[in-house]
Amino acid sequence: MRTTGVAVVMVMMCVMMAQADVKPQRDFNLQRFAGKWYRVGLAYDSPAFAIYRDKVKASMGMITPLPNGNVNLTMWDATPLGCQSKVYQYEKTSVPGQFTYFSTRHNMVKDITVVDTNYNEYALVLKHKVFNREYTQVALYGRSQTIRSDVTQRFTAFALSRGFPRESILTPPPAVNCPPSGSGR
């Protein structure tokens, strides 16, 4: 019993240290980060994700800064039920480029870190949560649905460095008409 307790503590310390070494974009600028982004790459370590892997399409999001420093993120995802939109409210933290949000789906707070961005082309974002076990997601966002291969390689290298198996890293095809044409986006 005592050995199990020590092992659990050691694993938790390793998890906290692994998350602690992820730093947000230096001198993160929310106003420059605002606007339209496409999620063109995804690495997700949830076992339940594997069955949906081939069905995932690139999604589009709109980042809207709020006067208090928080952010609204509206995401459009192509699903079997059609194009669905959802609004997430990210709360700023004391560290620029790091946010939290409350997931109503999982009934918990999740951490979001903008790890790397050049603002006009790509952004690497890390999402972290603990839910029955630790889950992490890395997303590659682009200002367009096509991204340079060296940026995709940087995303893959970052995901691999975080311990993701190669098969959990994907660059989904673009969604067709999501959000629908004429929706003002």
C-alpha cells in the first residue's frame, strides 16, 4: 500500500512538472491574436478519440477579446448533425497567453496556453485537464486552412515532445460549408 502511494505521488509530480515547463508565447498580445482561426492540426491523447479520428474536419473559430481581458471563442465544427457552433468563454489569468475556462460538458475547469504564434499565420495551443486521468490536447491553428509544411512539422515535433504517439496527431481535411456561406463570417 505504501509503495502505491509513493508511486501515485511520483506520477503526480511528474505530471505537474511536465505542465510547468510549458510557457506561453513571450510578450503575448491578445489584440493581435484576435480574429478568425482554423484548427488545422490536432493531437489528443484520449482513448475515446481514436474512433472519431477519421471523421474530424478542420474547424473554424473566432477569437473576440472582451474589455476585461477575457475572451469569447466561437467554434464551428462539422458534425454528423451538420455544422454546429459553440461559444466558449476563456478567462484571463495573471500570465498573458494563459487562460482557463469552465467546461460544461466535463463540469470542470481546463487550462489553455498559447504556446507559440506569429499572429498572422499560425498558433500552437495546449489544452490541459484532469478528468479520471490527465488529458492533454495540442492544436495547430492557422489563419487559413492551408499551412506551410515547416509549421506542420513544428506542430508534430511539439506534440511528440509532449509524449503524444504519432498516431494521435492528425491534420484533418477542411470542412465543407462550415460555417455556412453567408453566415457573415
